[in-house]
Amino acid sequence: MTPNIERIRLGGELDVSRVLTGLWQVADIEKEGRLIDPEVGADWLSAYAAAGFDTFDMADHYGSAELIAGRLLARGGQPRPRMLTKWCPPPGPMTARVVREGVQERLSRLGVDRVDLLQFHWWTFEHPAWLDALHELARLRAEGLIGELGVTNFDAAHFNLALADGVPLRTNQVSFSLMDRRAAGDLAEVCARYDAWLLGYGTLNGGFLSERWIGQPEPREIADWSKMKYHRFIKAAGGWEAFQAVLRAAAGIALKHGVSGSNVATRWVMQQQRVAGVIVGARLGEAIHVDDNRRLFSFSLDKEDLAALEAAFAGTQPIPGDCGDEYRRPPFLTASGDLSHHLDHVERAFVRHPAINGAERVLTGSSWEDIAGYCRAQRIGDRILVSGTTAIAGMSREVATADAGAQTTYILDRIVAAVTSLGGRAEDIVRTRIYITDEADVLAISRAHGRVLGDIKPANTLVRVAGLIGDHRVEIEAEAIVRSHAGG
């Protein structure tokens, strides 16, 4: 009997297949300038939809994927395919106009009045405009231009921050596989707390999680972008031999269930906490693998299977950092090993201005900087002094007023941004002073501080005070000494 394709409701009117068809390889196919004919591409997508895999995931930078999806939608028919896309703007001011234009481009390319799920990606949290963008997107959702709102590659701290600040996020799309298990930790807990969901990509590690790689030598030259990227993940997770052990464990479980090792790898992700679905890439114009995908719904991994995989995991190393860090800090686990395939450069969050006696300073736009006559940070020689900083977005809006940990995350982003804008690095921070109002918040604030500065371990003082202005639960000031490696 053919297994039914599992579906899940993400909220509102949006239900999706738990196996989503990913269209990122359209960009790889078109990288030499040969574009896929949209009607031909729509024919290929219709084959997936006819087989029940009617949910497609794409992005503004996946070549002509949105145009191809739009041609399929224009053909009509029921059930209507679900189209999930992403907007990945370069860091910069996120005004209402900029955000609306970004969404309108998605609508125009898809030929629709509303995007089923709009997912937002931001390249560096040091630039605070990401939270402005999410609130603007929430307003466009209220207008009806967006069905549901999600993000991609957000770590647990910033996903929690957005939700604590009232952004109605439904999903976070992140790397999740037998080799990259970061999403099973803090991020899954945030999702459980806010009734949000994970969408896992990279579940086959760029195609490496397949029996055909068992016993094969480690490749020395890799042509396609996907394998270039996920080969870096294998190295970061302990290397080729550790990968082979996981691959053999998956193959043994596959034999037991009469499925493929790739099925086992994908099913493992599907059974993790708060995973709504997995994204399986489609190489348009080649075999569509519908039968193999259907087998994902014919079995479940039992306790014995999960134990066998855990035993193999013991020989691997955790991927560094949290979800999305592969795009934000070394080691960059991207195809090129940096962000050159995505961005030309990342601008500093704040502009350096001359100050008295050769000093320099940065301002963040808070209304109090003009009222009280101070700057966010000032550099004097190799020393950077950062003013007491609270969780303020824009000129005066208080952020995440009920969550001290979320406020701390936002504050430290602003502090690091001020330091880097003045030519330093986070590693140059040598002292922080933390003022809190409620002793019950100490652990959440300390964990947020440790997430950012735990490897640096600056001198630190934490003091409980009678109160802070407004709904602020925490205020932090910092000092940095710029070493020669940080530039000037």
C-alpha cells in the first residue's frame, strides 16, 4: 500500500507537506548563465505536485525559482501548491519602504497577492535593523500580503528575542542533519515555548548521506556548490572517518526497514522535537525521486535505531556555535568558505564621527543621545568606551520588556556593533558592567552574556540596582582595548 504523505498545519490557513521540495539547486543549474525556461520548469514542478509533494521552498537568490513557481501557480488547479520563499536583503536601514519593496518583488515574481510563507534572513545581528524589518513584515502580514511569517538561519537567542518582542513568527528554517544536530538543543526549546516550528534543510548533507559514499575515499575536488558546502560540515563534525561511522549506522538501520540510508537520515530529522518538515532538494530536469521520498512515510525509527545512531554520534564533534553561525562567523561553512557567494561586503552598523582631540565616536540613533548629550561609544587611541546600553530599537522603543535574557542579547549586539564600528572586535572587549533590577534574572542574563563573550571572558561586574528607567531589566556598559590585529 502506498503510504500517505504526512501534512502539518503551520498556523492560519497554511498546511504543508512534511517533505518540502527545495529549489536551491536552480541557482546551481543557472550559475553559468543558462536560465531554465519557466514553462519547462513548471512542468517539472507539476510532477512533484501531482505526486502529493505540493509544497515548494525557494528564495530571492535561487536563480529563477520564483518565476518558475509563479508559472505553475498561473496554471491554476486544485489543490493549489504552497509556495514558501525567502527575502535575504543586505544589511542596511530597514524602512517601511525598503521592506514593502522586498515583499512586493516576491509577490510580483510569484504572480500572487499573498506569499504563503515569507521567510526572512539577516546576515549579521550586529546590525540592529533586522528587528525593524521583522516588525515591518508583521505589519504587511496584517495587511494580508503575507500569510505566515518565518525566518531562516536564526540562532536560538535571536529567534527567542524576536518572539519575545512580539513578532508572530511561525517557523525557523535551519540546517539539520545527522552531521549537524545543533537545532535539537536550545532552538527546539524556544520553539516549544512559543509554539513555533523548525524546517530542516541539508538533511542529506548535500547528498553525502547516501550508501554510495560508504567506503569511498574523501573527495579532493568538488564541483557543485552544495557538496562544497557540506563537505565543510563533515570536516567540522570530526572528519571523513567519523562521517563514515554515521553513514554505516544509517545503512544498517535502512536494511532493517527496507528503505535507503538517505531515508533514515531524513526520517531522523523528521522525528526530532518541533520539526514541521524537511526540505529535500530537487535537481530540476533530472530524476524526481518521488518514490524514494514517499518511503519516508512508510516507517519510523524505533528506540533501537535511535540508540545505534547515538552511538555513531559519539565519534563526531558538534558543529561550532549555534544554528546560522556558519553564515556569521568563522569558520564559515559555506561553499566558498566565506560570504563571497552571497554578499560583496557587510557594512558596519554605525558611522564613525570625529570627536574632540582626535577621538572618534558612534551614535545609534537613540533619542536620549541628543537629549542627554552623549554618544554610544567613543574611541580614544586604542581604547573604546561604550556607554551604558539598554534594549532600545530605533529612537526609543523598548525591546522584549518581559524577557531579561532577550534584552541582554539585543544589548550585547549593540555593544559589539559599536566596538566593531570603531575598528575593534568582540575579542577586544576587556570589561563589562551589568546592572539588573531583579535577582531572578541573573541566570538568563548571565547565559546571554556567556553566549557572546564566554570565550573572551572579560572582567565583569554585575550589580542589582533599585530600578532602571522604563521597562528595562538590564543595562550594560563595556570597555575594549583594540589590539593591532583589529585595525584602526
